Amino acid sequence: MAHYVFIESRDPFEFRDAQFLADTATALKKAGNNVTVFLVQNAVLGARKAARGSHIPQLAAAHISLLADSFSMRERGIRSEECSAGIQESNIENLVDLVVQENVKAIWH
């Protein structure tokens, strides 16, 4: 069993391939892998409860660990309480700690 860390930086409402990331992460989780999705930059826009059409609910339903960069959230005026269930506020230092662990495969999207 591997641990995959997807680093999503794209605005899910501007780029249609955000669904590809959600489908791939969900398939890897169903195959028995540990999967984390780290939202950074404009990807945090999809983390809001009010974000219609976001792929975040699919990821949360698959029990994928969802982290959102606190700096990116602050820059876009998003507060923690505005985020969908399952989103944990995090930071880049935590991301670095995740990707340097043994047997972790990091995928930047």
C-alpha cells in the first residue's frame, strides 16, 4: 500500500481537469492506498461550502484526507468555518513533512 499526496493548485471552476484529479484520487483510495489531497493557491476556492460543482464532496465521501493551505485561504478571504466538511486547514510545512516520508508519491496538479 502506497501513500499518494496530490497537490492541487488549480481553480476547479477555471480548469475542467480538476475532476480527473478527483477520479484518480478516489480510484487509488478504493484500491486500498492512503490518499491525501492538499489544496493550495486557487484550488482552495473549491473548498468552500458554497462552491457549487466542486469535486471536494466526492473526495470527502471517499474518505480522502483533505488539507487546505491556510496562507492560500487567507489570501482569498476564506475562513475555516466557510469550508466544506472534511477540510482541515494546514500549511506548507505540513505538506513538506508529508512528501518526504518514505513510500510517498507526490503528484502536483
